Amino acid sequence: MAEFIQGTMTLFSDLTSVMIFVGGLLGGMLFGAIPGVSMLTLGAIILPFTGSMAPADAIMLYSVIYCSGVFGGAITAILFNIPGAPENAPTAFDGYPMTQKGLAGKAVGAAVLCSALGGLASAILMMSATPIIANWAISAFGPPEIFALVFFGIAVASSVGSATIWKGWLSVGLGLMIAMVGLDPVAGLERYNFGSTYLMAGIHFIPTILGFFAVSEVLIQAEKRAAGTYKAPKVNLDFPSFGEFWKLKIAVLRSMVIGFFAGILPGIGATLAAFMGYNEAVRWSKTPHLFGKGQLEGVVSSETANNAATGAAMIPLLALGLPGGALTAMMIGVFQMHNMEPGPLVFMNSKDLVWVVFSAMFFANISILLLGWLQTKTVVHLLRIPFHFLAPVILLLATIGAYAVRSLGTDILIMFAAGIMGFFLRRSGYSIAGIVLGLILGKIGEQNFAQASQMLHYDIMGWTDRPIAVGLLIFGVITFLAQFYRLVFAKKPSFSIDD
Amino acid sequence: MRKLVPGQWIEFSFWFVFTGIAFALTFDFDREIDMYRYGAAGWPRVVIVIVFLAALGQLLQSLFQKETDTSQSSASAIAEERHDPIGPQMWLIMLTPVAYALFIEELGYYVLTPIFLIAYLYLTGERRLKWLLGVSLGIFLVLTILFTKFLYVGLPTGNVPGFYDFGSWIVQILQ
């Protein structure tokens, strides 16, 4: 506690540090909310300037951007079906349908509160248990466990958002197939690139996600407008009531735990945390068929989990020097620019720096609560703009976002192709969520399966020595069998497509 | 047994042809890797077989399911299935952004974007000239200034002489 107070005093006693804190907070929220131009863009832009900052200020700036950036992407996901970053994609599954029902205020309010709660819980855990948790997670989670986690995630995702279980599997399978394009993750052999150097680098997920979510949504609304069936969403500024939140306490706690543990694992991070949080909410719900139609629990689960991953991602970074994602990898660069090495020695040699970072993340999450409330009361009014004026803005933002990733015109083409494909797939009852999850998890899954196979010398019995991996694989198989059981033996449909 | 509509036949044909071609193409990279027994084609083949089986399952369900029986997984249901044809106006709305994407690197963002915005607004039903021009220009100016001047995002200036010069001139003015 004394260290936390000391870190807080160091943070707020210096005007420069306070300005950097506020700048990081607002910058992260802004960049997080603009599709394509994510918090990573901001991190990359400011990286060269951090050399002239004090080391504690530079590291603190990135940790604040991480917290506010992950939250920022939820706003556009809810209002326009444009996730600011992949970790906000599951927020759009229920957040956007809530907007269409005139419940945008509730969805954004829930995202604000849950992002702050998830982030705060994660920051507190991070402060109290960094070295112990980091050592456990790194030793207990190897490639077999990560592959098993991916398998379980895919099995659950196949049951979300499609008209039939077969279409759920087809959606996930299509995502996995898109992820195969490029180089194979073991030996770097070319696959499905047809001699194109562009395709050799694989199909980037940012243009694909923008296409499947934003462009397909614009096309669907355009079709409704052309057919005369378009209904403008109602603007509502109601925050969720305390009673509504209290009903979701288990979902919040569950997502906190999922987000925290997913955040610790290197390479998994906030994206899988958000998908897992959402999937588990569906799996444990008594009314799973209502997910994807505007369930507050969907928004709550996804946003709690992705923000809970932010504090957790600092644990392997600070304790072991292992980055969990792109932004934490940039933080390693900041450490190196100041001739420092993150790892166990940081806790001994730069204790002040560590506690300034911890305090900054704690207060960044509290600030999200206050700023987010203001944002809810203002940003929701964007929905008053007629959709046919908003649609070109969305298309142009998505175009710039897709191009900004790698400065390639082909990425824009890929985005619009994905958008048209998404339009037809959504019309035919396929799940965009499944495709995106398959796309994101495909590479991670294949890479870890290959490493696990090599590690266990291709011996199936070798898996039995990895209880966590076996447990996750069994859960995945049970999830699949449960879907199949319902399909074959259910006497009555639990719902109809027209529900 | 139910009769499938033409849209469904197209859908199933797509999946079977797609998986067939994808599987055939795996032989292009089916080479041995010293350190990895399953090779570069192992994972893709498993995924393709799963996709094929899922498509087969969907076909059988569509053929043998009763009209009212929609026995799906309890967690599905967002999606609605529609197989009605797309009208010519909708095709134009879809293909306009594709044309924009095809020419953006050659003609540049700064020339092509205002034309694209006007065309898109027109196709989606806006016919009032003042609104058509005003809204298109407003969106273009606000987003271009935001991204070019404040966020330093490099947007395509074009390759064709004249178009490139114009694009570079705008960037110079803004920055």
C-alpha cells in the first residue's frame, strides 16, 4: 500500500507526468475509437519521442494508452458496428443490435462501467501478485495448453450467431481457411498465395474485420433503404440501472477472471480474452438464443474481459520481460531506449518506475469511468444523423483505416471484397463472429499445434501429462457433442429463426 | 424431402467447389519439412475436411428438415436466412466501392474520394444537389484534414501524372 501511495504521489506531483497521463488517456480513447488507426498507430507515432522523456513517464504513457485504447474501440463497435480494434469485435455482436433497438445509451454505459471495473480489478491483482502469477502462468501454459484453449474457443464460437450449427462451423472454417493464406508458420512455405507477394504476407485481419463488420453493415442498411424497410435507431441516453448490473454480477466476475488469465499469456492478450468472455457468457446463459440480438450481458462480458487483460498483460512484461501483444512489445522498445531491460531485476532496480506504472493504470481506469460517462452523454447523439449520410463516413473511415495499416491499396480492395462477402454470408445465415474468430485464432492455433506436436514427439499419450490441455480439449469436445445432441435429439426447437 | 431454392443450390455448390479446389491446391505445398512431420499441408487438409463435412451436414439438414423444424444449436439464432435475388441498384451500391478501391492507387485518394462520395450518396437515394455536393465535400474535407494534417496518415496520392501532382499538392498544402 505504501508503495502504491508513493507511486501515486510521484505520478501527480509532477505537472509533466500529469500532462503525459491526460494526453495518453485522451489519445488512447480517440485512437482506439477510430477503426484501423488504433492505439498501436498512436504507440508507433510517439515511440521516437519517448527517448526524451523520463523512463517512468514513457512507460506510464504506454500503459495508460493501453487501458484507454482498449476501451475506446467499444464506442464505435456499439454505435456503428465498427470495432475500433479486434478486441472490441465481440462487443459489437450485442452492442450494435442494442443500438438498433434504441438502447445505445445502455450499451455504451455498460461498456464504460465494465471496462473500468475489469481494468481496475486487473490493476489491483497486478499490483498484488505480479511475480507469483507470472511464474505460474509461464510455466503452466505451453503450446499444448494454448492450442487446447484455441480449440475450446473455436468449439464455443461455432455455436454463436449463425442460423444452424453447420453454418456456425462453416463460418469458423472459412475464417481458419483465410488465416492459412501466406506462409506456413513452421517452415515458411508459401500457401495459397498464387505467386502474389501481397498474399505471401497473409491477409491482414484489420481490413478483413473492417470489411466483415463495417462494410457489410453499410450494405445491409443500404439494401433495407432501397427496399423501404430501413428503420432509424432511436436515440436513448439511459444508463443501465443498478438492478440490471447486479443481475450480471456473475458474468462480470467470470469475465474478469477469463480476461486476467488470458492477458497473462504471451501472444493471447485482450482479443482472445474478449472472445472467451463472450463465449462463456453464451455457454452459461439460460437464454443463449438471445445473444447476438442485443443482450446487455454480451457487451458486459466482452468489455470486462478485454480490459481485465490490460493489467494482466503487464505481468509477464514487467516480471519476465515477455510482451503479450504489439503494444507491450513497443514498451520493450521504450525500456531499451532508456538502456533498461524489463524482467525480475526491474522490481529490484527500478521499483519506483514499476509503482508509477501500476498507479497510472489504476487511475486510468477510474478516469475511463468519468470520461466515459461524459462520452456516453455526447457521442450517442451521432445516431441522430440519417444513416445514408453516415454510411459514406463509415466507408471512408474504414477505407483510411484499412490503408493506414500497411499503405497498400490491395488492403482496401480486400476490405470491400470481405464486405460484399459478409453481406451475402449474413443474408444466408452465417456468422461474422465465427469467421473473425477463425481468422484470428487460425495462425495461433496452427503454430501452437505444431510446437506442441514437436514438444510431445507426436505421441498422443504425451498429452495426458498436460492436465490443463486435456481439460480444455475435453470441454471443447463436450461443447461440440452438446451442439450435435441438440440437433439430433431435440424434440422441439428451442427457438426459431424468426424469434 | 424438401425442395431447395436456386440460392441454396448456389450456396452448396460454392462450398463443395471451394473445398475441392482448396484441397487440390494443398498438393502445391505438400512438401516434407524436416522438423515437422505433418508438413505445411497437414493443418489445411484437416480444416478443409471439417468445412466439407459441415457443408454436407447443412445440405442434409436443408433437404430432410421439416418446414417448422429449425433444430439448431441453442446459441445460434441471430442470423436470418434469405435467398431472394439482389436488385440492380444494390449491385451498383456494392460495386461502386470496389471500383473506388481498384483505382485509388492509380488516381489517388484526393481526386477519387469526392467523386466516390457523390456517386455513393446518389445511389443510396440522395437527389438534392445541394445536399449531394455539400455532404460529400464536408465529409471529404473533415476526414482528409483530420487524417492528413493531424494524424499524419499517408493516403495514396496516385501514380498517373497530373493526378499524382494534384494529390501531392493537396498534401503539401495540408501539411
